[in-house]
Amino acid sequence: MFKDKVVAITGAASGIGRALAVETAAQAARLALADLNLRALQETVSLLVPGTSVRAYELDVSSRDAVFGFADSVQRDFGAAHFIVNNAGTATLAAFDHVTLEEIEKVLAINLWGVIYGTKAFLPIMQLQREGCIVNISSVFGLVATPCSVAYTISKFGVRGLTETLWYELEGTGVRAVLVHPGGINTNISKTPEAKFAGEFERRVAEGNLRQMTTAPADCARQIVEGLKRGDKRLLVGNGAKTLHWISRLFPDGYVALMRRKLGV
């Protein structure tokens, strides 16, 4: 599936993005890696199997012009784009009455608009090829809501809505959309700066979230690649993802109490 295919990945400087770069490079993919942190992105490049065809691009996914420019560069430099993995993300941990509008706007600009831009920019390339795969990284917080993650949850439910809509609209085009719900993955997103007005409740929720982050990014990446090979539309990967999926379906109005116990809040 990946041999000589062009795989573009945003947020490739760390975490799931870096692990996916390493995993797909090992399967002979050609990589277009993008991130705002160019130095860390070069570290990702250094981890790839020797001989990998790879280019690194500095990219702010919250900029529409930058994302469309990235898609144009990938097509120019590689002649094609077979996969776009819209992975770049951020978070802020604050209850709704504590979070600022600016903090919400920043999370939505990266997590939701970044995915919208990436999908919109790469889809025409894939439609012309009549071949391609859009991989959008949501979260288990695109399945259930939790306290102090309102901006993140809004963004990840939005990514889910976008991708599930594409399931209908891309039928018969040769292009497919895949929705990924990572669970507790041990990535740098747990180290995001503290919200301006965070307090004791946010601290307790942060500790509860951190206890769930036990899956290594490399394991997550392997599960994603395996799911892509199977042709799955929805991938539930990492600690707790499958459990939370079933909780959301079996207890759609009552899972709040279960989540409180799980987080210890």
C-alpha cells in the first residue's frame, strides 16, 4: 500500500506524526513532512530508514494560505499526493467558565481549521489522480466529552463530522476518508502550557488525563497503518479508545458519571 506512495503528514515533529513518518518510511513511502517546529522536524527526518525520499516543510496549519501552499509544494516536489494525514494539534485545559475566547480560537484554528484546510487543499489533487486517502486525526474526545477540554472536544467532534460526511461524498471517486480516534497516547500534547485561568479543578483533571496516556506513539502508528491496510473507515487506537467508543454508544446520555470515575474527578 505504501511503497513509493507520497504520504504528507502535518504535525510530524513529534508524537503520532513522527511515529507515522517512521512507520511509513519503513514501508518505502515517500514523505512530505510538515510542522511549525522545523528543528524538531529535522530530528524526525534523522530517525527515518536510510534512503527514504523525504522533504521537510515549515508549516503553520492555522494559516489557510500556508496549507494550500504546502499542498502545491508537495505536488510540485513529488508529482503526486496519495495520503494526507491531518495530524497537527494542540490543546488547552480549562473549564468553560475559565477558558478565554483567545484560547478557544487558537485550539480551533489548529485542530479544526487546520484539518479543514488540509482536506480542502489536498482533495483536488487526489480527485484528479482518482486515488488518495485523507486521514483525519480526531480523538476519543470526538466520541465523548470530558471536563476542562471544551475547545479540544469541539474541535475533535468537528473533525469527526467532517470526515463522516466525506464517507458519503467520496464514494466511487477513488478517494477515501479515514477517521482516527486515538485514546491515551503519550505525546507532547499533555505538556501544553497551562491555561491563563486554570485552577485546582483543572489540575485534578490534568492528573486524571495523564494517568490514561499509556500507549506509545509507535504503537499507535502501527495500529493506524494496520487499519489503513485493512480499509477501515474508523480507527480506534490506543488506550481506552474501543472502550470509550462502546460507552458512547451504549450510554449516550449517561457516560458523564463513568468518565468522572475514570478520571477521578
